[in-house]
Amino acid sequence: MDELLRTKLQKIRCIVTDVDGCLTRGDIYLGPDGQEMKVFCAKDAPRIASALAAGIKIVFFTGRKSSALEARAKELGVAWVLYKEDLREKGLSLYDWVARYHDLEPKEVLYFGDDWNDLPFMANAGVAACPTGAAEANWRLVTGRREKDQSGFWTVARGGEGAVSEVIECILRAKGLWQAAIDRHYKGLATIQN
């Protein structure tokens, strides 16, 4: 990790992640009654717990209302599921909302997105990231930010296959909190085994 990225990641206090294509593979399953099902990566759960324990806010940000997403957020302890239409109804931009409800500046936000609708949010974040398999425009935005001495990166993992875990691990490493997160889970395991 280069020093510029490390420095910017140290300032991150909030991760805003798109859902379909980032938190999930992007597949949408519809049952015969129209009920939506999503597949989440179990590997993300302990990393999300570690980020929350470190005081990093997590926001799931999407254009699709989903009871499956709301159930997963509740299960993970993620307090904020934000729908794009809710912002439009309130006349707020994402970064207005982040400032109002979390008292954060854009430079304190990492935005993780995989498709065109994420581009404006990625462009204004302190750090922008995308998963492998993201739209070419997103990859180019992240690459272009790096060439302009702004921070951006892409994950090795595809969306829904541990990409959110990679983002969290990068932040925890930059903040010097990675070993504490591992120790927290290891001590829990040691307690269970004894």
C-alpha cells in the first residue's frame, strides 16, 4: 500500500458501500411471489463487526428496496440502510446526508461502488474503491484518481466474494487496528475451545 493511500485510509470514519455488485455478486433472485432474495458473503461478517468495533460507520447504499438487505443489515449490526430515493425525497446529496447524520466530511468517507450509478459518489469520496469486475468506467475513475494523487483502489475479490472484507482490511491495516481485530476474534475462539 502506498503512503498516500495509507494516509487517506487513516482518515476514513465511514464506509458507504453499494449493495448489488459489491456486497453481493449482483445477482437478483425473484421468487414466484416477487419476493427478492440476495446472496451475501459470510466472510464479510467478522470484518464488518471489526470495523464497527473500531468505530467505523457502515452504510449500505442502494437504489433497490429489499427486505433481504434489511434483514442482513440487522443481523450484522449495521444501523444504516440508505435508499437513493430517500435522499431524493429529502433533497439531500449523499454527502449532505453524511454530514447531517454523521457529522463527517467527504474526505472521511470511503465509497465502494461497481457501476455507473456509483460514479458521482466515488468521485467525491475521500477514497474510492471498486471490486474486480466493476464497470470499466469505475475502474478508470479509481485508476485516474491514483494518477492525480487522489486515493483509489480496487479489490482482488469480486463483489459478493469477500470484496467488502478487503476494503475493511485495508482500512484496519492503515489505521494500525488489524492485529487488534484478529486478536479479538482469536480470543473469542480460544475462550470457546477451553
